[in-house]
Amino acid sequence: MHEDELFCRTIDDIQSVVDNSTSYEILRSSALLRQLLLDGRRLVDIVNRERRLRLRFRVADGWEHPVARMMRSMNPVFLGVLDGIDTGAQFPNTPIRELTRDQFLNYNVLLINGHVYTVRDVISFCANVMGGYTLASHTLRRKKH
């Protein structure tokens, strides 16, 4: 399979998860996100090698909203931006930021017992620890038969 086709099918699979999000599909998509953004041969870089597009990720910076700042000051056990990376699902007047891939992967999305977790951490945890990679690999093997 050509890398461009693999990229397009991966994006289609992720869009399908967004449109029909079951717990299984969400977990399985972590392997797709890992393949796109984290693996040694990141699929997004392979496909963009010739195009040289300046990739940007738009996020609603929920951490900077006054409510989130107030909540962080209370030293919560758990705080998440939840839909924080969805620019349409945040509080009104939440600043929208455009991030590079590295900035996006380092964007904080969870605070648990004083430890901050990034987009990269969540993708890696879901893909590698929760079984997203195993589920995706099993699904790919099963489809071949």
C-alpha cells in the first residue's frame, strides 16, 4: 500500500471514530494517532516529506480560561480539559491557539495528583498500556483473512 493511501485511510478511520465513537473505537484510534504522530517513522512526516506543508493544530486553550485557573489554584486531585482540544466545545472566550506538532503533543490535557499529562502521554498510554495498539493490530490481522 502506498504511504499516501495509508495516510488517507488512517485519517478516514479516525474521522469514523469521531462520527461513531464507541469506547472500543476510541481506544483503537489511539494506535492510529500513535502511527500518525509518535512512531519513529511518523506517517504524517513521511507523507509531508515532499509537500513540506506547515502543519498546525488548533486547540482551545482551556487551561488559560479563568475558571480553569481558579480550579488549578485549588490543587485538585483530578482536572482535565476534557473537550479542551476541540475548538468548538469550550467555554465562550477561550483563546484558540495554533500549535506545531511538537507543541500539540506537549499540550497539557490532564492534571492528576499534581502530575501533568500531555496529549503525547494520553496517546501513548492508550495505545501501549490500555491495549489500543493490540486492538488495532488484531483488527488488521483479522481483516486480512
